[in-house]
Amino acid sequence: IGSLYSLTIEVVPRIITAIQSSLPGCNIELVLGSNTDLEDKLAAGEIDAAVMCVHDIDRGRSRRVIDLFEDEMYLTSPRDSAPVRTPVDLRDWAGQSFVMLSQEFSSGRDAYRMFQQAGVTPRVALRANDIFTLSSLVRGGVGLALLPGRISQLYPGALQFSRVKREQRVAQTLGLCYLASRAGDEAIMA
């Protein structure tokens, strides 16, 4: 099973537990990566299925996608910073330093999309290649970030998640993706 790093907090453990209940003795290997990595591994047959952002992938006839839930991107800052009045207008934060994910990650692309919708070019202090490191950098005061709400479970109470203005918001759809040719596979169905 391929997964985004951010989904290992709660979603993937529940999926793995459910699979183990349905198929006792099933050998599960967890492969973590970006949406780009997971799409490539899925196409190459290196993973059976991927739990990832599905709102911007090609849902052609060769793939099956099961939407699981929606999440929203938020302006994220350290909890001990000044309270943020919501909804946030990203134009008001243009001069602040941001830490960003690489654009091979859906959350990285979505963050840049939010800035683009606001007509702002972010001042990037640092780029990270995983969401856990990025969250730690925000927590440590290196910069602000635009992160999905599911990350709030990573450091409960340590980060402040502030909703962004409607016209600048980006919602993510998270789902299970597998190749249509594997639709009859018992492990996939589990």
C-alpha cells in the first residue's frame, strides 16, 4: 500500500487494521511518498493501491478511485504566536516567511495554488520534503505554512490552524486509487 506521509497519522493505521481483519495473514508493506511518487509506483505495478490526494489526478478508465474524505488547507503558525483573526486573507501575510513542501506533494501544489488565487508570491524561507519536517519547522518558528487540517493531530495544541478566505481556499479530496486491471484482486477489494 502506498500512502502520503500525512495519512499515516490516523487513516492508514485504520485501513491496515481493517485489511488484517478481512484477510488474516495478508502481508502488507507500506510505501510512503509524494503523490507523484505514488502515481509512478502504481502505474509500474510496484504497489497495489495508494491512499493519496485524488482531487487532481487523472481518473481515466485505467484507474479506479474511491473518495474517502475531504480536507482543507489552513494557514498554520506556532500556537504561541499571536492569535490569527479568521478568515485569513493571504495578501495580508505576503511579507511573512513561509516554509513550503516540494510541489511533487499535493499539499505543496495546493499551497502554491492558494497563493496564486490570492495574487501573492510567497516569501519562502525553506523547503521541506516531508510534511512532518515542515510541521516541526513551523512549530519551531522558522516560518508559517499552508497545511491540511489533518496535520493538527500531529502536534495537538502546538500549532494554530487558521481558516483562509473562501476565494483563496483549496480543499483536498483524499482517496484510494488502484489500477482497474486489479479490480478483482482479493487484497484490493479488502
